[in-house]
Amino acid sequence: MQNIYSKESYVEQKLADTLIELLRNKELQDISVRELCDKAGVGRASFYRHFQNKEDILDRHARSLIKEWTKEFESNPNTKPWEVFQSLFCHIKKYQTFYEVLHKTGRDTILRTSLREKIGWTKTLSNADAYQKIFFADGISGWIEEWIERGMKESPDKLDQMLQHYFTDILSHLDDLYIQ
């Protein structure tokens, strides 16, 4: 059983890595399944056994990376709750190429959805709870999307400092943010 699982994981990872590489120079719609499979050294039957389409590769890979980050963060007994943002920013930086591709293809909503799921947002929450969770999840994902859009020039530490400044200083002067 382990050999089958390893082979399946290998095929999925190989297709994801190859698609990411191809997307550095081409648009998603310009990459055929045949081209992807040929470059990855994977048969088309294997592709369709694992994925419905090319977008499915990006979606699953993103969810897998977010799951990996969550497991890493939560399994460390020394981490503090307020370190979650810096940890997330470090994760995004570590996989910068992938997240840039995700953004370029307009699929970075997967990050937003994953963050919503992680903080427990559901349609059954009370309005007050739902609004708070959406504000938080969508605000952080928006912060990350803009960081990616601007070339990720700041380090994860600097980005974390900027976010802390925003929370402590800027929000305390919310009235000043509105243009009269």
C-alpha cells in the first residue's frame, strides 16, 4: 500500500511542479494537458486519474501547502498565538514562486477560503461572529495578495511589523483614514 501512495504522491507533485514551471512563462489557458504531461513525464491517463483539469492541480497544491503550514504552526508547542501572521508570511515567502503563480492565474481566492475555514467561518454563524471572522480572514488574505502583487519586497518580519503597526496605531485612529 505504501508504494501505491508514494507513486500517487509522486505523480501529483510532479504535475504540480511542472505546471508551476510552465506558468512562469505561459498563461494557464495556453498550456495543454498534453504539453503538461509530456514535460512532467506522466501519462494523460495518470493526469485524469488524479485531476479533473489543470486548475485542480493548483487548487489541491495550495490546500496541501496551507495544510502543511497549519500543521507546522500548531505542532510547535513554543509558538504563541500572536506569531501566526509572521509564520504565515514566512510560509508564503518559502513558497513564493507557487503563490505568485496562484496570484497570476487569479486563483489566490484559495488562500482566502483556506483562511476562512481555518478560523471557523461558516454560514451558520451569527451575523456578528461571521462579520468578525470574514473581516479577519479576508483582511489578511488581501494583505498577502497585495504583498504578492507588489513583488514581495518586504521580508516576512517586516510585513509582520507593518501589520502590527496597522493594528495598534492605524486602527486606533480610524477616523483619520476617511477622506473628507
